[in-house]
Amino acid sequence: MGKTKFNLVRERWVNEGDYGYIPRISYISNNYEFSIGANFIYHKSEHYGLILWADSLPSCCREPNRKYYYYNLDKVVANAYLQLILKPTNKLKILTTYLNAYNQSKFYNYYPIGMIQSMILKTAQITNAQIQEKNLKMLEVLKLEQDI
């Protein structure tokens, strides 16, 4: 099967927002400093691509501003830490830190739009590695659409 070549003008869009809170409390004395803190971040994003103009595409794909992919990504990141700085002398400080981290990503509403609608992915909660794998698959799917 030969490749069909055509001219294409497209845009890729990301609408995103981050919301967070970073509390910390510290106690300082002559011999040591003690801190406890955390951060909480919520990231929400919408990703999509538009075909602004194309020639030689099938009739199903010619309308202007046609979305050819779409997905949402939500991420929750939470970290908590304890930190102790010992000051045994005026010239020496010893720093110790304990950090506990939590990351969760939710990749959903993904769909390539067009000739390959049968390849629509289901909503899933997945890891960052799986998101990267799905992004690579999405790029392969988009390349397939361009090669058809």
C-alpha cells in the first residue's frame, strides 16, 4: 500500500492549571534546627490537536478546525518531609532529611478522531511510564493517519 502525501496545517493545544499548597513549620535553637513540611499539587490539563487546513484528505476529515486527538490528564503530587540540622560547632552543620513522596496520574477521555475510531482507548488510571507509552502509541496512530 503506497503512501498518500498531502499538505496539512495543524495546531496542538494544552489548557492546564496547577493548584497547590506548601506548608512548613520550623523550630530553631542554638544547637539545631527542626522543620516539618509538605507540598500538595493538583495538575489538570486538556490536550488536543486541530487540523486547520488540509488538501487531499478523505471527505470525512476535511472540515476546518477538526480535532484529530483529545485527552485529559490529572496529576496529584504530595510530599512530606522532616528535616534536622545539627550544629555541633559554629563551623559545622549536619543536615538530615526524610522525604516521603506520592504521585498519581490519571489519563482519560483519550481518543484519536477520524478513520481509526475503533482504536479508542478506555478510561484508565495509569502510571507515568504508562502515560509515556500511550503517548508513543498516540504518535504512531497519528503517523498512521497521515500515511493513509
